[in-house]
Amino acid sequence: MVFYKIFTALSLMGLLIVLMFKAPMHQRISNVSLFLIKSILLTILVWGIQLMIYKFSKQGVLSPFILMIPCFLIFSYGIYLLYKEK
């Protein structure tokens, strides 16, 4: 339970970093509705995958440590985008 609460919040913060670096500024300003729809759908998709992993780990099918994988993937991609921009 604690893993789910911690790593879901961390991965969604990392997802914000990825969204802001992946979408250029003019795309965020010029077409706000399309940007919001894409952002919300991506966030719901990531949250749904994490919820599914949590439910599987709660029932004993998967190890609870697997909840860390989406968080680390998102943060590593965010760090990659950060260093690519510099």
C-alpha cells in the first residue's frame, strides 16, 4: 500500500516533467485543448497501468517491488530529455 502511494505520486510528477519537455512551448499555447486532451489521456494511461500492477501485487501475483519500474522508467526518460535539451 505504501509503495503504491509513494511511487504513483512520484511517477506522475515525473510525467509532468516529460510532458513539459516533450511538448514545445508554441504547441502548448496555440492548441491548448489538444494538448490537455493528450496530457490527460497519457496521465490516465500511466495511472491505470500502475493501478493494475498494484492490484496484481496485492493479490500476490506480482512482487510489490514491480511498482517501482514505471516510476523509474518515467524518471529516466525525463532525465534523458533534460540532458538532451542542454
